[in-house]
Amino acid sequence: MKRERTFWHDSTENVIAAAMKMYRDSGRRGQTIRHYYYGLLGTVIQHDMKLPTTKRQAYQYLIRTLRDARFNGTFPEEAVVDEERHSSTHPVLDKSLADYISYLLITSCDVDIWKGQPTKVEVWVEKNGLVSMHSDGVGRYKVPVYSTKGYPSVTMLDDARRRLGDGNGWAILYAGDFDPTGVDIDRHIIAGLSKRGCNPNLVRVALTQEQTASLPEEKAIELDLELDSEKPRKKDDPRKASFIRTYGPNQKAFEIEALGFEALETLLIDAVRTYLDEDALKKAKYVNEWVKHSAEKWMSKLVWEGFDEVLYDQDEIDDAGLAGILTASDVELYLPPA
């Protein structure tokens, strides 16, 4: 028996081309599959709104399509952010000491520009994939981004208490889904931190009910069905009942990705800037320039006056208590001369 198609899509080539355009338009910043899914709805992918499984099947189609495209090289691997898998790496020094010091001068930490600000800011997001996508945007203002991964864990709340203290002079800018669980996470964060004696100002930047009014209905999600699973939500979920009581029976639910990458980044940056005192920011930048200038002056003096040659001298190695253990050749293996 032929399986009934519950959604329509353009040719695979056109779907990949449209996703590629989204990637280029974002400044070649990686996005999650969900972002591509919502970005392509209504154009190269369309739903049959009468069928409850249409969205999940369309989503699974896009997962397969972009997976195969990355495998065969027709879509960049780095264009997709995997929000579930993480890795740990260990940077190593593989250049000369002069090159390493020059690298440090460029990549060294800046001064904390928020020290002179009346309110300090953190960004919290509901999903892991949003961290890597938006760290660069708010990162220009030295604002950290943390993922709650749904409801924040006890460990995350404990860590926040240590960073924020009693919360006075702090604001958490939050971005998450506008659905029964998503809007309840705000309450959970506030209650969890308050229980620990921490009471920062929590501001929901997105999604809000007002923002959902401009989103097309085809991007809405079912209250009783997960997008990427056939398992339905509990029908007696008290969060759903609370959502309906608060926002009305006709209010649609949306995932944060439906807003789009550029729109969310703009909202986050604008929200951060509302807490920035421009005069204090300028002063911090001047201090930062002076620190880097001074560091460059003294470190460059060491580099260009032959610091490498002194380090590689065998007498210097012996004087360090390494006679018979380390030779100049050993050092050059790990730190090749400039």
C-alpha cells in the first residue's frame, strides 16, 4: 500500500539551495535543523494543516535531506549546529615562543567592561543549539550565554547563585519557546534562584505572546504532539491548562526557532544594549586599549631582543635544574625557533 503523503516539498536540489541561502544570509553562521525547518516552511516545504502528523514528517524529511547533503558534500557540515552533542578539546602550543607570545597579545582576555555598568547581564536560552548560534552576537558586549536545556538543573541554579550572589544589580535575558513548558521555565528559574537567596531581574526577550502574533500559523506547534516524536504530551498536563487559562483557547504555541536567527539575534543585542551605560563602556574600552598597549610594549621587547635564543641556550636549561634531563634539541621539538 502506498503511504499517503502528508506534506509537500520542492525538489531536493531546491530545498538544499534554499537552506544554503539561509546559511549565507546569516553570515555563514551554523543553525539547528529546527531553524532551517521553520525558515523553509511556506516556501519549499508546505504542510497539510488538516493532518496532525504532517509537521513531524516534514521535519524528519528535512533531517534526512540535510544529513545526506552534508555527507555527499552539497551542504557544508559547519552549517548545521548539533544541539545535543558536545566535545572537549585541549589546545596545544605548536609554534615558536615568539609566535605564541604574539598570539597571546591578540587573543588575551579583555578587561570586564561590565564592572562600570549599573546592571550586569547574562543571556539564558532554553536550548543548547542557541548558545553557539548567538554567542558571537552578544559576545561583542562580553555577555555570556547559558543553556538551561529545558528546565535548569540544580547544578545550574547553584552555579548561577555563586556568580550572581543575591542577584542585586543583575539581569537575566531569557529566550525560549512560547508553549506550556517554555513559559513555565521562567517561573521555575525565578523560584529556583529565589530559593537560593538570589533574585535577579529576569526578562523574557523571546518568544512573547506579542511576537507570536506576527508568526504564520503554519509554524505553530501542536499542544499535544511533539515535533520530533510520535509520543504525545500528557493530555492532563497542568502546564497546558495553565497556558490556556493565561493566553486563551485560541492562542497558538511556537518554538523559539520559528522566530528566525536574525530576528532573535537582533532582539538579544537590543536587550543587552538597554543595560549598557555608553560612557562607562567607552571608559572600559580605553582602559582595555591601554592594557594591551602596555602588554605589547613589554612582551614585544622580550620577543624581539632574542628571548627565543636565550631560552634555547643549553646553559639556561641546565641552570633551570634540568641538566642531563632536557636539551636544547628537546625544546626545539616542542617550540621550534622563530
